[in-house]
Amino acid sequence: MDILPAETELWQYVEKTLCDKAKCYGFGQLRLPTFEYSELYKRGVGQTSDVVQKEMYSFYDNDKRNLTLRPEGTAGVVRSVIENSLVNEAMPLSLYYLISCFRYEMPQTGRSREFYQFGAEVFGADDPSCDADLMTMVDDMLSTLKVNASLEINSIGCKRCRPLYHKALREYFSQFKDQLCPTCLERLETNPLRILDCKSPICKEIGKNAPSTVDYLCDPCEKHFNGVKSYLDAAGLDYKVNTRIVRGLDYYQRTVFEFISEDIGSQSTICGGGRYNGLVAELGGPDISGIGFAMGLTRILLAMKNNGVSVEGTKPHIYLASMGENAKLKAFVLAKELRKLGITALFDQVGRSLKAQMKYADKKGVGFSMVIGDSELENNKAVLKNMLNGESFEVELAAQEIARAVEI
Ligand code: HAM
């Protein structure tokens, strides 16, 4: 995916806002490799997920190792936390990341094969207040970015109560064996929960009357889910319990949630996440809990733009036009000194005529321009022109003075 300079200002604004917010909630940044052993995703994300079954970009390297471009961040974070012994740090451990991900999906608005995620994970906090705090952080981030999205939550139980729910789902969906899509027929055996996430209109319709997860929760899971709701209520967050949210990755247990935007078309899930107690142990670490989320940055930007949010692109402060080789040398040196003072300064690097230089400066939308020629060099003074209002005044050919003038 190409992101052009006209767009990157908004990207940088979004990324900075998200990182700054995450810091306020006690998160530190983790930077991850772009590819991992394929085995990590098979074990971490799960064999019955669409991501592992159909969407991974996997390849063999020269040493015949099977590697995969990361389709998501959580499995890599868990791997890193175990490998770097972060599990021994004071818990809870809160980490965030900004990554590109790769999934072989059908591209459409808001869905691409390479996309960017901002994600966050918390380890070692099983209390419902942690789930609610994470959702509060997402809500805080989205409202700061002026993105409208509604929160939907569910609990999909744990290892203890899930088998009972699976049994109920199998019984229900078995009645419709002749109508389910071939993938869901397979899911009926391997992971019937995933049928609720099927995109096929017929499976979706059948799924509408399927048993609800929340009716099969064991006591601790029910207590936990009630706790999450109480904390969300205390935080004043609007949410809806949607018992059809099961999420597309296999590692989730208990709380799952999504933030949905009505402003961006069919790919409306801006953010998805949930609890994954058991994953750290599954990947070879101690038995500590985990919860997290990831938001799709393309979708955030789409929602912002559809809401009319824009960020004024930075224009160069000054263009130093020159006539003659000595003047160009002066412009070159002045530009260097001005940049040290934080001023965006441009000068002629292609040997244009003065007229062509001024045309270029205009196209670049510079705030000020200055022409340096022999007489300016002799007097060590030049005329600074404000390109917006046409006003001109004389300044010394000294970086400090020019910087003061263009920053007014
Ligand atoms: P996910 O729901 O697969 O969860 O992806 C999270 C978000 O990434 C989605 O809500 C969406 O905004 C964005 N996204 C996903 N696929 C695409 C795509 N092809 N094009 C554009 N945007 C996309 C995860 O990835 C989990 N790792 C989240 C998580 C973290 N759960 C716990 N911790």
C-alpha cells in the first residue's frame, strides 16, 4: 500500500495521538519483527481461524524454514514477552505496538492485503476492571480522533464452559447440515463457534437463532462478565451486549469486544479485541492472563475523513531563490543553518531561472521567499517576502534573524 506525502500528515497525527494516549494508560511500546515462524501463528492464532487456514503469506527461506509475514500482532507479542523474560517483570505488563500486517483477503474499501494496526496487550491482570480500562482507552482514543464508533461486547466463556456451549451449537446447527456452507460443515466438527462468524448470508441467517454464549457461561465467567459491565457502567461508557460477537481468531476466552463505525461502509469494525487467558501458557510461557485489542488504522483514517477531519499539511517556511553561483552557495549555507533552527528551508537545486524558481516556490506553498543576488551578498541584506499577504521587509542575511522573521 502506498501512502503519499499528502496523506502522511494525518497518519502521523493519528499515530502520535494513539501512542501518547497509550502512555497515559501506562503502556510501553514494543517493536516486533515483520515475520515469524509459521508455527507461531498456527499455534497462537489457531488452526480453525480463517487467518491461518486461508490468509497467511507463508514462505520458505534459504534454510528451508517456514516463515509467515505477520497477519496480526498478538502472537508475536506473546512470543516476545516469553522470549525476553518480560513475564518476570512487575505485573500487569502493558505493551502497545504499531505494525503492518499481511492477510490474503479480498481487497475492498477498508480491507487490504497489507494494512496497519495499532494494538495493545495487557498481561497478568485478570480482573474485570482491566477489561473495562482497555475499552475505556479505546473509547478515549477514538473520541480524541473524532471517530464515532459504538462498543459491542460479549463473553465467549472459558475452557470449562465452552464445551457445553459447543455441544449446544452442534445440536442446533446439525439441523441445518444441508444448508451450511462447506467451511461451516467442517467448523461444525472442529469449532462450531466459528460458524457464528461466517460471512455467507445463509449461515448468517441460520446463526441468528443459535444458542447464545452468555446462556452457557460457568459461574466464574458469568461473574467476570458482570464485573466488566459494572466497570463500563461506572466509566459511563455506552455499550451493547451482542451475543453474536465471537471474533475470528481462536485464542479468545471470556470477554470479546468490537468498536463499530457506521461511517465507513461494510468493513465497519474499527477495533477488535478480547481476553486470551491461556495463550501465554500455550506458547510455552507461564500461566498468566492476557487481554488486548487492535485497531485498523486505514479504517480510522477513513472514518476521520468521512467526518471531515483533516490535518493541515506542513508547508515549507521559506524558499531561498538565488541568482549566480555565489548566491546559490549562500542559499545552500543559509538553508543548512535555518534547518538547524527548525525552519523548513528550500533552495534551488536544479539551476532554474529566477522566474522558474519563484514558480516552484509558489507550487510548494512556501510561507516566505527571498531572492539572493550579488547586491544582496554585498550588503549582507535581502528582502523577505510574505507569500500570503505580499508584504516585504529587509532582513540581514543571517539565519537567526531570518528564523525570527518567518516564525512570526
Ligand atoms: P482482528 O479483528 O483480526 O484482531 O483485527 C483488528 C482490526 O484490524 C480490525 O478490527 C480491523 O480494523 C483491522 N483489520 C483487520 N484486517 C484488516 C484488513 N485486511 N484490512 C484493513 N484492516 C484490517 C486482531 O488482529 C487481534 N490481534 C486483536 C487483538 C489484540 N486481540 C487481542 N489482542
